[in-house]
Amino acid sequence: MKNSIIKIKTLTTAAVLSLLFASTSCVKDLEQEPLTGLTSSSIFKDFANYPNALAKVYGGFASGGQEPNGGNSDINGIDGNFSQYTRLLYTLETLPTDEAVIAWNDGTLQTIHKMTWDSSNEFVAGAYYRIFTQIATSNEFLRNVTDEKLASNNITGTNLTEARYMRAEARFLRALSYYYALDLFGNVPFVDESYLPGSIEPPKRITRSDLFNYVESELLAVSNDLKDAKTNDYGRADKAAAWALLARLYLNAPVYNGSNRNNDVITYCNKVIAAGYSLKSKYADLFLADNNQNNPETIFPVLFDGIKTQTSGGSTYMVHAAVGGSMAAESMFGINGGWGGLRTTKSYVALFTDINDKRGNFYTAGQNLEINDLGTFTDGYAFVKYKNLTSSGQFGSDAAKNFCDADIPLLRLADVYLMYAEATLRGGNGNAATALQYINSIRTRAGYTTSLSSINLDFILDERARELGWEMTRRTDLVRYGKFTTGAYLWPWKGGIKDGKAVEDYRNLYPIPAKDIVANPNLIQNPGY
């Protein structure tokens, strides 16, 4: 697994969308040297360059344009250490919920958990521009692999077949980023491969409802065009990835466009389940340095390597930031030291009511359950999720006790089981007994010895938190249940006070960054900001 660095400075979506094509590599079986000094047209004349070109698209989810050891970001206005894709997703999806607080006071970081952010927040802007940088990278690949371009470049035979698979992968990756734009920001700029770099006209605005339709149509299309489930290389998208993301899209349809798509959730969950995935036998092994090995559960991950993918985001962030206080960094986590940042709240701890639940892996020695001071690492229990150790207890890489090897799963089977159960409970045409069976299988893996005889929607929300903690789904789940902003569920420091309080409902969406509102007259700020 290799990653090179994209060096583009970014201020607005118009600037993002004019980024020049440069190649990098990131994914297994795409291990070629980066191409430099070449134009897009020359790169795509030779099929030997296609894997490396596609790897740039994948690479944006891992390296995100950040230089090794922190360094400069390719996005202006945010420190490079904070600017990687999954780290920004964690900041916006997990940090404002009951699942996490952070000790650091960098810039406006503390406003995220306190839910007091505004349109000038650099972490909100960082996520927005990271998403659109990734969309621009996907578009650049796609405009060079149309059927017309492939024909003019004399791409034929098995190479043509593979090029079309790669095109479908790039469309999936673009749809994935547009899904995050839909979920986090709602009404955003929109461009596809027809929008050319250097265009004078700024991108048009797309409404949330229309963006839902677009993401749906793209995923439906690529679900036919991608390689069959479980036949692509690990870390690359296949049909099951499209099906799983469709299920997530449909589950949240009431929020996105006011529709009920529970039957569709069931349909696409069934497709994933029938493809032959199974739960990994040991829950903790899903988040270790060798989680790319013997993993029948993960459907689509972002790949990291402690030597070749050196970033302060990704699993490096997930491990280091969660270690502090009296925690033994090397022996427990396989790293050379903790950063003393992330912990969890007593509300999240309270969801684990059975000591046999292996997912509730909290470090409590020297830690206070109460969070009197967000800036004190020992206030709040530490949560042990990712480690830079293998399943046999070895260091992930001999030379990599700083940067971590664990891949981050974005889509996995346990989530599909949970979506099936929720959609069934919400009136979808799933089978209640089957839904219960899926939930009991998840809980048996977690350490429960007694099966449940019934489940309800509130249980599913709590079970999603237990199973998917710190996997960047919690904010979306709480919004869907009407509990993110309201007083129906409070946690420490929600709304900026120790015991928590309700906040304005407009915070169910993040603002469009103020700079982009100024730069693009087609945009309209989300209500409340």
C-alpha cells in the first residue's frame, strides 16, 4: 500500500474543482511509482498508468494531501494534522455526540462538541473542502475514461474491461463523497465530470432532495457496473459497497428528502448479506493493525500503512489521540506515546449495561467518569477501540510505532444487520425473526450469553452506538432519531454546559463555509447560520 502527496492549495469549491491532475498510489495491487510531469491526456494513452491514476482517487481518503509528520495541508485555513478525510469525518460525526470529547483547544475545536460552531469554523470548512477536493479528483479520472476517450486511446480487450470497472469505482468514490456532503451539509455546490477545470462559472447549487436523487442514481448505476461482491482487491469498491451505501442512504431518506424507503433498505441489506459476508469472530480484531487479514466482515475500508501512509489522521489519530493519563502506550497500543485527546462521556458509558459486553472497553484507572473540564484528559473514561498491534499482539510495523497500520472500515456487515433490523421495525418488509437473529448474532460476538426475545427502535439506536462506537455514524443516527439537537437525549457538555442542554434544530446540518458563500453567488447559506 503506497501513498503520495497531492499538493494543491484550496480556498473555495471553484478552486478545488480546477485542481490539476497528478497521480498517486494507495491501494493494494495498485503499487506503482507515482507519475510526475505528465498531463492527463498523456497518462491515459497507456493503460499501464490507469491503476496509478485510480489510486490517486482512493488515496485522497487516506493521505488527504497532508505531508508526512503533520506538515502543510492542501486545504488553506486548517492545520495539516487535522485535515485528513476520516479524521475530519470523525470530528463532524463523532465529536459532537455522546461518544467523544477532546481535550485540545486548537482553534475552534471545542465548539464542535459544545455544538456552538458557526460558518467560519475551520474544522467544518476543512471537512467541506476535503469532500469537494475528493469529488474533483474523481471527476478528473472520470472525464478521461469515457467510452469515447477509451476508444480514442485504443484501450481494448481485457484492458477495456478493467478500465470500465475502474470507472465504476471512481463513480462510487464520488458518490460516497457526495453522500457525506448530503448528510453533513445538505444543499451544496454540484459538479460532475462535465465541469471542466478552470471554468469561469462557479458551480451550481443542488438541493438536498436533488442530491439524494443523484447519489441514489449513481449508486444504482455502479451497482451493475462494479465487480461482483468479494471479487475485487481488498480495499477497492465492489457491488456490495454500493449496496451497503444504498441501504444507508435509504435508511436516512426521511431526513434527506422526507420519503420512506425502508423496503429499499431491506432489499439492499439482503443483497449484501447474500453475498457471503460474515461477522469476524473476535470484535476487537476488526480494529487492529492486521485487520486487512482474514476479515470476512468489512465491506469497504480506507487503507492505512504505518510506513507507506504516514498521516496524523486515519488510524494514527484514532490510536494516539485516545491514549493519555496512565495508559501504557507501547504495550497496550503499539505506539510510541499518546496525544492525550479523545475520551468518552458518562452517557456513552451508561449504554453498556452488561460487563460481558466486550465492546465497552473503557480504561478507567486514574480517569474520572465525570467531565468537569473538557481540557483535562483524565476527566472522562478513555475508550479503547483501535490499536497498532496485530491479532497476535505484535507491533503493526517494526519501524512504525508512530504511524499506524489499522484500516478504518466505513461499511461492514454488522452495520448492515443493524440497518436491516431498524428498517424492519420501521415498517419495512423484512422478517422480524430474521432481524432478531441478526441482532443476537452481533451480541453473541460481543460476549452476551443470553439471546434477546424482542427488540425495539430505541434498543437499535443504543445497539448501534455499542457496536459502531467511534465509526463515524453516531451524529447521523441521532439526527434520524430526533435526538441530536433536542432535549430528548442529553450528554455532558452538549450545548456547552456540563449536564447538557438542547440546541437549535438548525444544527442538524452544518453551515456552508462563509468563504464559499462569498465566493459562489449560486450558494445559499443553510438556515440558522
